[in-house]
Amino acid sequence: MENITDKRYEGGHPKPRRFHQARWDEPILFELSRPGERGILPPRVENEIHDVAGDVVGALPPALRRTEPPALPEIAQPQVVRHYMRLSQENLGLDLNVDIGQGTCTMKYSPKINERLASMPTLTAIHPLQPLETAQGILEVLYRFEQILCEISGMDRFSLQPGAGSAAIYGAASILRAYHAEQGEAEQRREIITTIFSHPSDAACAKTAGFDTVTLYPDKDGYPDLDALKAAVSERTAGLMVANPEDTGIYNPRIAEWVRVIHDAGGLCFYDQANANGILGITRARDAGFDLCHFNLHKTFSTPHGCGGPGAGALGATDRLAPYLPTPLVTFDGERYGLDNDRPRSIGKLRAFYGVTGAILKAYAWVMSLGAEGLVTVSRTAVLNNNYLLQRMCEIAGIEAPYASGHHRIEQVRYSLQSLCAEAGVSSEDIGLRAADYGVHYWTSHHPFVVPEPCTLEPTESFSQADLDEYVEILRQVADEARTTPGLVRTAPHNSTVHRADHTPLDDPAQWAITWRAYLKKRDASSQAP
Amino acid sequence: MTNLSSRPHHHARIGLIVNPVAGLGGRVGLKGSDGVEIQRRARELGAIPQALDRAADAMTRLHSIADRIELVTCPGPMGEAVAARCGIPSRSVRILGKADQGPTTAADTKTAAREMHRLGIDLLLFAGGDGTARDVYNAVGERQVVLGIPAGVKIHSGAYAIGSAVAGDLAAAFATGTWRRTREAEVLDADEDAIRHGVVCTTLCGVLRVPDDAIRLQGAKAVSGKIGIKAVARHLADEMNDKTIYIVAPGTTTRAVFDELGLDKTLLGVDVLRGRTLIASDVGEAQLLELLAREQSARIVVTPIGGQGYLFGRGNQPISPEVLRHVGCNNVIVIAAPEKLDRLTTRPLLVDTGDEAVDQSLAGYVRVCCGVDDVRVVRVAAVRDIHRELEGADTR
Amino acid sequence: MNARQPIIHPYIPNSAPAARARMLARIGISDIDELYQDIPENLRLRRLLDLPEPLPSEVELTRHISTLLSKNTTCDDFVSFLGAGCYHHHVPAVCEEITRRSEFLTAYAGEPYDDHGRFQALFEYQSMMGELLDMDVVNVPTYDGLQAAATAVRMAVRITDRRRILVASTIRPDVLSRMRDYCGPTLSIEMIPAMPATGGLDLAMLDTALSLDVAAVYFENPSFLGTLETHAEEVANRAHAAGAICVVGVDPISLGVISPPASYGADIACGDIQSLGIPMQYGGGHAGFIATRDEEQYVMQYPSRLFGLTPTSVPGEYGFGDVAYDRTSFARREEGAEFVGTASALWGIAAGVYLALMGPQGMRELGESIMQRARYAMALLDDIDGVTAPPFDAPHFGEFTVSFDETDKSVAEINTMLLAERILGGVDLSSMFPAFGASSLYCVTEQHTKADLDHLVDAVRRAVS
């Protein structure tokens, strides 16, 4: 028997994977439409109903009656299934790849058992306005999970209502606004301070809630600059909204001083805990003095990201600020669970009903599977993975981790590929796209790039040493290619679903096509133009 | 909207000017190559002109569109020598003027640029360094879309691509693109003598119009600055009041404020407003001091220049230490598009007025206005305090 | 930290001691604690978190969760007439199948290459919604219909640069709450009363309120009370005459038979897509849409992502990307319009699958069948002494108000009696809309059989007698 296996190795290490993503060259759904095909049939109306109701549509006033049927595609069921299955194959979900490249997104394994539990009809088929006595089960889950988050963060109360992280951050800004208004200082306290390495939503949500933002740049070592904070704070300060560790993975050792400076000036502090995965059971928001904090359940608590949601956000507050939390909050009187809708100082509804219950259930189940020791193992392993990766990544020529040199990082690292890129004449985005030819991806960072030619990696606790080694080898391979055959890297991806796109039409109002119908109009107009 | 199944062809006329002595000094340890003397020294030391090679790299990238472009270029080492590299048939190449054997000068660059612009070209490619960009600006200003192929040692101007091959790619995309968006790029004049002595000082000496690309241009690792600059400008314009005079320093961002007010800014000079009215243009130090003697309330509006982010350098002659003392360092309003600050990353904005006491009073932290309700707090440092940090630092 | 060995857990591959040891050696440290050096000692938690005992096996975990959830009564066990923003429509098996695909479920923010499938699926969702709404621009979904409405009116504020927002008093209360919070103290939200007879907007009062500082006029169609707005076009015309933007909230499931807002002059359409193939989940399954014409002044004000079609370097190949990415906070932090983050993308894919299955015929048949069932229920309920269904002289879609004012029972009492018969009665409107007395909002869907509806009528008759 031939030794097939040996040929997969070189010098004791596995050779790079000969990956190719599914490429179906699939038409747009509308192109599959054939007149008369049906994908599903609605249930029929009994004759007696028909007799009593009559021609309900004909009875509508003409202005309300739809004249032309909507031009939806007409496709039979197997064809619909096939189309979407093909699209799913053209999508690199976490389950398929070493997804450590989406740094700050905390891509971790979403346990399948939790998917099964959240699809039980006893969760999916209940209506939010049912009498409370018929929903005791889900209310108990919400209550218990709130208790868990209180213990993890040290906060007194949590609202599980926000739709995701940014919604919770906005909620925090809204609470700051309400608090200062009650103190009679709304006009005076118009500024919220944040840092350039906190998530853009910290600044954007503050602005959306009507504040002016003051953004601080880090000191020369990349740490949050306390002197800058002291220079920025004033009687106009409403509060602080920062992430810690920041998106670079650096923890602010003086975080408690930061909070003191803001409190001394009369402001409040919100802790953006999107990056909490590395510090569960290690340190708590309350202990650093924060008044508000949030968690992303689809990051730290393992619920799946769903292509961009549904996720879930949890917004925590001290007793002093709890009255402002969104309404309702879950109550327990020792016997029964309930909903407290009588909350006059609340900021109102952040989201419909009570929260993304499917995600909350999965997050609860995840914590219940791990327990206290499990959670601290999660964090310690995530940090170990991150620093192991840091060690190995910096061994690749041309890749560095700027700032905090000699220090360890917490949950992620923002690398700079600047030297490699300058030498090879490629960009970080090019490198990321060539990495896709090996079955992984990475995310640079939010625009604009403060760290030059960035790449942010966050291994979490879900990936094995072998996974991390494979990822590093892929990047090393791509770095070599960038030096020797830069043209290949600049025109990547080659083994992906489609080829390099031209994005200029997307910024041109005359060309952008957000729907198929818009595309057809503009396409036909331009082919008729002289 | 282009039909996805076939694209109409776009013909483009591209100009090419190579400054064959650019980059001459770098390899042998001399910085820059301005000045005939430096050029001679460099050649003696065996320096090989880089500009032609870099230009060739760029031209090779135009192969795929060779049948759709016409090239206008200069004789011999100023372009003709590498024109063939793009695979363009010679009937589509036009040479301006006759070859000359002597060293090429700035005047040659300017003449060629003017002539090409007059003929009508879609894009002017030039290979060289900051000096070449300056010459191009002095010839065609912002009237012509241009793109630089980097061949100099250390290039500060934003009109250059991040690499020579990338310049070719960007030129190809722009030339054949169905929609050509452009933006401003600073042309900076680095004091070469100062650099040789370890101090970096850049002055704004022009603004060029370049393809609006977020990734492939120097110092442009950001989204288009249009939205940001307009927001800053509008915010500041709204705040201006008639009891105060505003001494406005050079820069594209400060120019945008004037645009918002419907006024013309002296790009490279200092202008003075009272509220929203222009009261003096392109003033010198003496005029400023005279004005200040009569005024109760004055502010200086300044924007950081160049990759290092100079607030007040030796190039800002009208806004002298005396003027700064008079106005007061806490009456300095700094405005900037956020991308400009992001490029600094952890480095501070710099001041080097020539007066140590004034430098020290400007140093510390400053609030920079970056848009409506958007303030960024940035460190300011005196150059002499950190010039060791700057030495060897790559400003890209 | 105590010297206990860390636990080994299936979700944590490097919890296995051998891997840990190797990795520690590679970094050159002896204890993971060293990696936390930047956290000051006084912020370190030196005890275990006080959490419930773990259930690390699937067997134990399943038992625990299913026992908890078994304390819920589902709308499959009982017959439910609850609506008011969350609907018990049928979720096609294919929708479930596609949203379970872990290629979609576990993906996030990859590029339009490795995640081409997500871009195409959402572009197709945007496109199908565009047909349903007769508009050329639809966003990647936001959190829910509440946020969609709140963002839509703020878009109108930015476009017109005005500060007043007029909303119909029959607005869904939760939407109003969201709007009030989101619009903040600098914008004013004013209510325009409804005509008591029809539930439609009082045009005379609208005229009085309209002026040149109104940014938007918002109403829902059908209203929260179930009535369709028969003067929708007049409302839009009046808004336009004042230079205001007309924003209409709709349930897309009605648009197979009801004319879309664009046809009567709406500039922005918004709402929730939960009805389109997303299970109720106790209010956990929502996603919001915003749609407009394809005009730059509108497009540039969307805070959400907008996926667009674009060519690639290979002729004939479909590529995708973000349209005008500059306008979002991902690109512009605080200069972007509002903010954007993870919202409800997977539900957008589910809704796309739903619409693809239904097609024009299915949406039409479904809409008609819902209206017929509702009409049947209204007719029979109205026949009961003391019960008026509906109390408004207006067309309805699937929800309608039932007034019990002329009986001597409160809605709470009636619902308790219905519950005993395994019926979940309509949402009690008595405190939300006291002007209408003891009334209730009933929702009928395509899942209600004649037997269900007859049972309801019967039970109500007994309850009020």
C-alpha cells in the first residue's frame, strides 16, 4: 500500500492545505424564477369561512388594494433549497475554519446542544404577551441568567433586552443622559470621553444619544493615556465609555484611576465589555468602580453570530442606576416570576419585548455547562492561546505587534503588517484575501487604520494548539508569497467563491444597486445610452 | 451602471514624466537629491538613478490596457526610455520635444507637465520625490489629475502611491474606470538640510489632485477625507463671531473652512478673518502684529501638516513666536480631519517655532476639532524634546 | 489563583494539560497568571465566582433546561389570539433548515469572497423586500421594527433638517417608547388623534399640526388597533405639501394583498419581518427593515449596511460589497449616521427564503386567507350581545379590536375564563387606550381553523353572559 500520508508532510510539518471554496457561480434568485412554480402552499380556507367573509380583497377600497402582485420569484421548493444550500457552501462559517481572524468578534464554538435546546417549542412557540403564569419557564431562565451576569460583573441589575452590543452601548448612553437630566445638569454635561481603540460604537452611540465625544489617543506605548484623560476631563464631562482590554488586546492597568478621575469630575463610567472573554472570573467591572457595563452574548457567551445577528446584549447597572434600565425587568417574589412594567424613570424600550431569548437561553446553557471553574478556564485558556499566538506570529518576518512591547496581551492582538507590506508592495487587505485561498480569513480592524496595515487576531479558548499552528503557517506562507510573487497576493483570492471585485460602483449613486430591480433599471438604462 | 456581462472600453491618454535623478542620493547615504552639487556627489559615489527602474515597474502594470491608452511622454531618460515597457504600440506614444544630453532640471519637469496638460491628458504619472511633486504642482496646480510613482528616498507628499507597481495598478484602474473620483493630496517640502542634521521639518508647498483611493496612496489609509473635512469646516464656520479675528494658517483643512464661508484661502499663506469676513490675505509677521495691536480678541486656526503633523514649524513664518505670545497658546484652535490624527497613531503633533519657551507652552495636550461634536485629544511635543525618536522613524 | 488543575472541557481543546504545558513552554512562562500582569492585584478576583453547580454532560444540561422550559405553555398547546407586534404565523420547514445551516449560523463578518453566500443571500432578501414594498433600497436588517421606525424618523430629521415629528395616536405603544428615547430631548414627538369612528388619522388635526418645521409624519398601516388607513394618500400629500417626509410602518406579510406604502406616497417604509418565517420565541425573533427610493439623499442617511451588486475581474461573475460604506459608523466612528453593529442578519436570510417559497401567488393567497378568517371571526363575535367587533368602521387585515364595553366584564376577567378553555385571548388594550374602554386586540392568522374560531366565539359568548 502506498504511503499517501507522508506526502502530506514536509520536514515533519503538514504542507499547506490545497483548499478551494465552493464556487457555484450561482445566478441571482430572480433568474431562477419560472412562471407558475410554487414553493409552498398556504393552508386552505374552509368553505364556511369563505361564505361568511365574502370577497374581502375586492371589498377593500381601491387605494388599499394591491393592483399588481409583487414581482417575487416563482420557484419550486427543491430549487429554493438547492439555491440556498449552494449559497451556504459559499460561506465560511466558524464551524468550517480556524476562525481566529475576526479579532474583537470573539469567534468561539457555539455548542450544538444549545442549538437543540433553543429550538424546543417550549421556547419558540410562546408569545411574549401570554399571561405570566403560562411563561414561568422562560422567565425563570431570564432571571437566573441575570443573576449569573451580576455575579460575573459585580453589578446589581441587568437588562437582557438589548438586541446586541451596540444597542446596549446606546442604552448606556441613554441612561447617562437621563441621569444627568434628573440631576439638572443635562445642558452642562455634554461630553462623553472615549478612546480611539475602543469600539467605534462607544463614540457613535454617545453621539446618537446627543453627546459630544472626546476621543483620546494612547500614549507612546499604546496604553490608554491617563494624562490625556486628565487634560480632557472638565465640568462638561458626562461620563466615560471605554473598552478594556482595548481592541489592541492591551489592558489598562490604571483603569481604576481612570474611573476615579471621571467620578471626581461628576461623571459616570460605562465599561464596554465586548472583550470580556479573557477576564471572566479574573476581574470584575464593579471592582474597578464602574457604574454601568455590558456584555455581548454572541461574543463572550458563545451564542452564534448568525452572519451579523441575531446576537444579544446585556446591560448592567449599579443599584443607583438600575431605575433607568429599559423596561420591563424580570422579578421574582420567592414563588413566581414576573415582569415589572411600572418603572417611571426607565429609558423605555430599547427593543421589542424582553430580549433575544434564543441567544439568552444558549448563553445560560453555556454557563451552566461550564460553571465557575469552567469560566475561569475559558478565560485563562483564551489568554494563553492569545499570547502563544503572539509569540508565533511575531516570528514571521515583517509582522509585528506594535505597542506594549514586552508585555502580555489579554483577549486579542492587533498586529501590524506594515514592514511586510512596504517591502512587498501589497496591503494588509491583500494578505487577508490571499489567506482565504487557504481556508481562513482575517479582519484588519475598523476603518480608519490607526495601526498601519493591521490584522487583528483573537484565538479565544475554542481553538487547539494545532489550529493555531496551522493558522500561523498559512500566514507565513502568504508572507513568503507576498515577497516572491506579490502579483499573486495582490489579485487574490484565487481559490474562493468569486474573484476580486471592483468596488467603485458601490460608491457611485449612478451605479450602486442595492436591489435586483435597481440593478436592472440602471443596467438597461446604460445599455441604451449612446 | 455597467452591464455585468460586458464592459465598454474606455480610452485614456496618460502623461509620463520621469525625474531621472530622483532617489539618487539615498543609496549612498546622502538624503535627497535636490541641487546639482548633491547629484554630482552622488554619481561620484556610484549612485544609480532609481527613478527609471521604478517608472518601468509602473509601466509594466499597464500591459493589460495597452490597447486602450495613448501615452504622452518626454524624450530619453525623462520617459521615452521606459515607455515601451507597457507594451503600448509606438504609434500610440507621443514624445514631446527632443532629447538633451545635460542633467535634467526642475524646469524640464515643469515645461513638460504644462505642455501635457495643455494637450489634454486624463492622468499625469510622474516618477520622483517630493521635489518632483513640487515641480508638478508649480506647473499645473490642482487643474490636472496626477499620480506619483515613488522613487525618492523619503517621500512626504501624499500624491504618491505606496509602491511603483501599485502606482501602475492604480493608474490602470483610474484610466479605464467608468467613474473617476479624485481628491486633494498635500505636497510637502521637506527641508533637506535640516533632515541631514536629524531634524525633520515639512512645509506645505502645494496641493495636487489625485485619484481617490483609500488604500494605495501614501498616508491615505483611510476613507475619503471629504465628509470629515466638510464637517470640521462647517462646525468651525458656525462658531466664528464678529468680535474676534481669526488668523488662519495654511492647509487643505483650513482652506475647506474658507470654502464653507464662500471665501478664497491663500493655500500656502496666512489669511485673517474677522468673524466670517476676510480682512487680510497672505500676511507676514509684521502685518499680523500690527493687527493684533488693535484687536481685543484673536484666535489662531491651524491644522497639522504632513505625515508628522506639524502645527507650528519654521515654515509658518508669519505665525512667529511673537505672534503666538500675543495671541496666547490657549487661543489656538486646531482642526483636522480625523484620518490625519489616526495616521500619527501614538506620535504627538509637533511644534518647533524656534523659541523654546513658546514651544513649551504649546506642548502638552490639545483638543483637536475633528467634526461636529467630535473632539480628539492629542499630545503636542516640541521637536527638540523628541528629535531622537523621529530619527529613523518611518513616517508612512 | 489556587494551584488546582484546570478542568478539562469539551469546548476548550487546550484545557488538556499536555497542550497547556507545551504552550507555556513556548511562551517561556510557568504560570498563566503571568499573562495577567497588567491587571493590578487589587482588581484581581481571588475567589471562584459564586455560580450554580455546572452540568457538563449534555444529558444533565438537557434535563435541566427542558424541565425549566416545560413550565411554559405554548401556542401549540393552546389556541392563541395574541398579536400586537409578535405573530404566530407558520414557519416553513425550509426556513428552519436554511437558518440551521452552520455555514450561515456561525459566520460573522467575513469578506464578500469567503462569505459571498451571506452577501448574496442578504442582497436577495433586500431585493425581494424591494418588490414587496415597491422600493429600490432596503437595508440589511436592524434590531427590530421599533428601531426601524425610530431610525426612519431620525433619517427624516437629518434629511429635512427639521425637529418636529408627528405620529398617529394609534401607533404601537412600544414603537412610541422607542422613538421617544431615540429621538431624545432635542426633537419633539407630537401625537395626532384618530377619528373614533374609523381609527383613521384625523386629517383636520393633522392640518393644524403641520408646518414648515415638521420633519416626518409617521403612521402604521394597519394601525396598532388593526384598522387600515383609508386616507393614506391624503396623509402623504399633506405631509409633502409641508415639506415633510411620510414614514409608514407596515407588516410585510400583508403586502400580498394590501397596497405597499410607496403606492400612496410614503417616502420611507419600515417595520418588522418576524412574520416572514421567524418563530416567536417569546419576543426574541425580530428584525427591522427600512426601505426608500434610490436617491442619494436617502441612501446616505441609512446607518445600516446596504449590500450592493458589483462586477468582479471575471466578466459575468456576480460580486458584492457594501454600498457607500463611508456613511456608517464602522468607517466613520462618530461622524457616521447613528451607529451600526450586529443586529439580525440571519433573520433577513430566513425572510428571504420565506418570500422565495411563497412567491407572488402564495403571498396573495395567504393575505387573502388571513383576511377571510379575520372577517369570519369578527362577524361571529360581533353577533354576541354586548360585543362589538370591530368597533371601527374600517377595513382590517388580520388584527382587530374587540370591544367588551357593553358587557359587565373586564378584559382581564374574560381572558381568565378563556384561559380555562385553553384559549389565549387578545391583548388587553384597556390601559393602553383607555378611551376605548374595555377592549382587546385579537389577531387571526392562517393557522386558525374554523374549529378554532368557532371555539373562540363559543367561549366568548359564555364568558360575557
